[in-house]
Amino acid sequence: MKNSLKQGMTFEFNFKVPENKTVAYLYPEASEFQVMPKVFATGFLVGLFEWACIQAINPHIDWPNEQTVGIGINLKHLAATPPGLTISVKGKLENIEGRKLTFSISADDGVDQISKCTHERFIVNAKSFNTGVESKLQNALK
């Protein structure tokens, strides 16, 4: 973690919604999802918020040796967004507690505010983290 990582940092991130980020594409094997409206899926919204935070934080950590992983999210999805609209994400790093980062995030699609969220991420050593994941997999396969 670099000294440039500071509480209060703000960021913006824009994303134009393609059709393949609608509900039907979240779990293509889920027949129920296939008949849902063609709107931006909440699951993809979570991923968008994670991506926005990662983009904001990476210049302030020793990327790719250090990375951040999501550890918590409290999200309200307030309005539907059809493909073709651009979502504007605005975030703020509210708190740094050791390696734990807490963000406040909001998003709008140019028509409505579509979401408000708090999101927590944790800074990890990528090599150690990946070693732990591999060890877990090997133990599970025994």
C-alpha cells in the first residue's frame, strides 16, 4: 500500500450497458432468468462497483503484487437500466482500517439514481492469497 492511498479519495467510473449484462446473461442456465426483463442485472451491478473500486485503488497499491478482494457489500438497486444507457458510478473511500477499505458508492443511468451502496475491500498479497486458494482446492479434492 502506497502513501497516496488516502481516506476521502473520490472517483468516477462510466459504463455503457450492453445487452450481455442483462438478467438473462447472469446465469444462462437459470430458466427463470431467461424470461426476466432485459435490464442491467443486480449481480452485474455488484461487479461494476467492484471494478470501479479496483480501478480507483490500483494506482495506490503495489499492483499486481497487491490486489484487493471484496469482503462486503450493502447495496440497494433502486431503478432498472435498459441496455444502451450509460451508468455513472461515483465513489468515495470513506475509511482505511489497516488493509480494510470501506467505500460509499452511488450510481445513476442519466435518468434515475439506480443504486446506493457501501462496499468493503481488503488489500491482499496476491501470491499468498492465490497459494491459500490453491491449498483450499487441494484439500477439498482429497
